[in-house]
Amino acid sequence: MTALGMFLASLILLVPVWLIWRAFNNSRQLERRLLKGDATLLDDDRYQIDRVTLGPAGTELIEDVQFVAVAQVPTQPWQGGNHGQ
């Protein structure tokens, strides 16, 4: 019974230690990737950008902005000539 009790106590202690280590390791990894300017963070499913709190001077925070990709229509280059004369 003593061996089983010690085993269960070890498990009860190891699970929180493992969770704390995992959170610390993830935080350290995120900081390293941010310092490198890792653009793959934008596509990483483990992280979600909730709010930008630090930016270059003049940066304005706008709440609940949705970005929409818009295709650009190619324009014809202006060719010289007598237009309207």
C-alpha cells in the first residue's frame, strides 16, 4: 500500500510541475520567435493575436477591425497622344 501511495503522490506532484514547465517553455519559445520577427507566428494555430499593444510611434489602435483582401484591377498605362484636342 505504501508503494502505491508514493506512486500516486508522485503523479499528483509531477502533473502540475509538467504543466508549469510546459507553459514556461511555450512562453520562452514565443519570446524567441517574436524577437526574431518570425512571420510564421501569424499562421500558427497555437497563438491568436488578440490585441496589439506596442507599435511604432504614431500607431493607433482600432477595435474590431476586419481585414478584407481586395483584388486590384490592372490599369492601362497612359499613352501619350492627342486626347481631347
